[in-house]
Amino acid sequence: MKQEVVLQMEGIDKSFGNVKVLNNVSFELKRGTLHALMGENGAGKSTLMKILNGIYKKDAGRILLKGEEVNISNPKAAQDLGISMIHQELTSLPDLSVAANIFLGREYLKGPGGMFVDEKEMYRQAGIALEGIKAPIDPRANIRFLSVAQAQLVEIAKAISCKADIIVMDEPTSAITSSEVENLFETIETLKRQGKAIIYISHKMDEIFRIADEITVLRDGEKIDTRPASEMNHEVLVSMMVGRELNQQFYKSKVSIGEVVFQVKNFSRGGKFKDISFDLKKGEILGIAGLMGAGRTEVAEAVFGIHPPDSGEIVLNGRNYLFKTPKEAIRRGLAFVTEDRKLTGLNLVADIKENITIANLKKYCKAGQFIKKAKEKEIAEDYIKKLSIKTPSCTKMTGQLSGGNQQKVVLARWLSCNPRIMILDEPTRGIDVAAKSEIYRLMSEYVAEGNSIIMISSELPEILGMCDRVLVMHEGEITGTFLREEVTQEGIMACAAGIRRKEISIEHTERRQHETESYGNEIYKDI
């Protein structure tokens, strides 16, 4: 039986200034299906969906809903037409409650003529929406105090609660854990059975092949093809996305791990983490895995001096420290790439040059007061070249770059400070497969020079693929430590669930090799 087409986008063009980001793109969506929209960062996926949601105005083409042409001038018009969208970058209002964010613009009202907001009913309905996706979040909580993952779950609940016929999900799982992903997928299957149509954007290919009915690929603003998901595989999809075969995802150099250069001893902070101790060796990539709320980011922030611990100390090159500010940590050779590049990693309204040099401005100042503009530009252009940042100029606004290129700007900033230790919190969140490969290459080159990395990641494939040793956290405590040759996905997940390392049996090299091969035949390349 032929499924009803509920959406058609025909011949869509869009340019920003002289840059054409969409060229004659056509797309259609059927009722009761999930249609994946794939492509590298900058391919035009989010732009196409923002046109559908009324955020951007198309330059040419037309949009048809159930065969009738419509004009979508703003997000409210899209919502009135039965279209809701989960944005890649969080759009929450931080000073409002969870419930107020979920029902923003469609509040429950009471009193004569609906004069007052019915907060009690909003809290109740928000609780129902959150329970529907199994998100244990208090509807009364202030968004500002939620983690990135919790804020992402609120956005998902908000979009689904609109009871729209078409739901656009742009990177909905980029910040949430595997158990929350499972809950979302259950919700998606329920929505499909109800006849809802879903457009799904993600760089996680295992997700796509698990839940997608159809896949459309965009490259450089043009449609490459649309095919049933059952007729594609990882290699074909990657080749369509990047226009070439991408044989290597993980680049892990064979580095001789040296002596201990950094130690965290007995770090504790009330309600966040307890008695955290670990060491880091020269040339090592140390992974920290765990579920949402495990305390991984909080430990990293304490190490870097953003929120110092209540007790504990750091030993760096044999000397004792406790960084009370990030400035102290930077001065001692540490760098920190935060998990949310938009909120805490970048100044989006500043240009690339300013973002690269901001952490070490003293280096570019004359007489401690005036910035040497020529020197600043020279350094920025050097890192743009080294990291292959796609931009016409170092003076381009950072907010206009794709996610992958923004992440490279953050890395360029810290690399320009010549740190010996880099803390990377979710370094590949929301970037495409080719950009991920570039980040992994940069990481491997960095440790090959004798530096060290602490990497926090919720993506088990990159933990397995990149780390020499893995710590696992559960509810603020370390529950397991694994060497590269013994770590497995099962071992990590058991410890993440609270089963301590000594209580689980790990199959060593054979299973580890099998898992490595199962993640797209990743190759560990000597550099």
C-alpha cells in the first residue's frame, strides 16, 4: 500500500550573501515514516529544515503540505500548520522553568478571559510530556541549572508535546546517553504508529540504519539521492556524503606511553563527586565514560578551576597544586574544550581570529595594552591552515561556521596556547563523520608530540577507538578502570550502571578486536 506524502519541498534555493547554501533541493516525506536527512556539516540540512520551520525565508521553490502550497513565514506559522522542530543548538530560555519552556507561546490559561497562567496545569502537563520520554526532570526546575543532556530532553518533550503531524529532529541524541536514546526510539516508534512523519538529522550512522525508513543525502547544498534505508550501508552512505571513500575514522598513533605527568588525588565536591583519584601519563589519551549525571563534566571543571573541589589536590610534574581559577590552570599548561561550544566554548558574534587568540591575548599585546593585529592575524591564519578550517577569511563571524569548523576553532584556540594537557569534553558532539575523523587525527598528532589528553565522551565507539585507558564513573564515583587491550562496551556499561570493576568478568583481546571491527572497520593509523 502506497503511503501518503504529507510534505513536499520542491526546487528550494537559499543564499546568504554571495554564498549559495541550497541549490534546487527537493525533498518529500511520507506519513508514518522516519526520513533521515544526511550530509556533512555545512551540507545544508539544518538550513533546509529552518526554511520548513519558518526561521529562514527561501529564495526560490515551494512547499506543499498534503498537496497544498503553503507560505511559512515564521515558527508560529509552522506550528499552526502542524510542524514542530527540535533544534541542534538548544533554544531554551535559561531563566524560565522546564514547564514554561515546554509550553512557551501556548501556555495553559485560567480566570476570566484567560487572564492568568495556570501554572499548576502546566506543571502537570509538562510532567506528562517528560514522563512520555522517560525523562526524570522536575517541571518546576530552572533550565539554567540543568545539564546539557537534561536541557536536550526538555527540547524533545517540547517538540513532541505540540502534537504536530510533522516533527523535525535535528541531532536529538547529540547530548543524551544510550539509555535515553533507547527511550527516544521507543517514543519515535509510537509516533510513527500514530501516523506522525519524522525528519531526522544525525551524524550517528548506527542510529540511522536502526530507525530510518528512507534516507536523503545532501552535499554542498545539493541533493545527491534518496533511497530506502534497507538499500544502503555505512560505506555507501559515507561515500555519498563526502564524495569519496572515508576508509579511516579513528586515527590512533602508536605512541610510547611515558611517565605520570599529572595526578588528581582525592577530589570531592558535595553532591557532585566523591574521592576521585587518577593519573595521566605522557603521550596518553585517558577516557572518562559514564551515563548522564555521573559527574564526569563536574570533575573536569574542578580540575580546570571553574568549580574547585571541596577537598583534594593536583600533582603536576611532581608539584602540588589546586587551581582556583581557569587562569591558573592555563598558566600551568592545561586547556579545556567544554561540552557546549555555543554556550561556553565560543563567542559566536566575534570573528575566528578573536576566538583563536582570546585565551592568550598577552602573547599578542604590545606594552601589555595594545593588540598586535598583524601578529594576531598571522597566528589565526596559521591555525586555520593547520586545522583545515573552512572559511574565506579569519575575520568571518564564528557563528556562521558549521559545527565541525566551530569545533576546530575551539581546538585552535587552545593549541595556540601550547598546552601540555588537554581536557576534551564531548569533543565530537554534533559534527559529521569527516569532521570527526579530522578531530581524531588532531588528537593523535597532539599526543604523538608528547602531550596528554583527558577525553570525556558519551560515544562508546570513540572511547574504544581512541583511548589508551578508560575510567568509568557512576553517581560521582569511579567504578572501573580499563586498559585499552581489555576494555569492552559491556564492561563500560556495567561500570556505568554501578557494578564495580572487580565484580564483572571481562573477555580480553578477542572481544575487544571484534568490537573494534564492528564499528565500521575503523583503522588505527601510524602517524
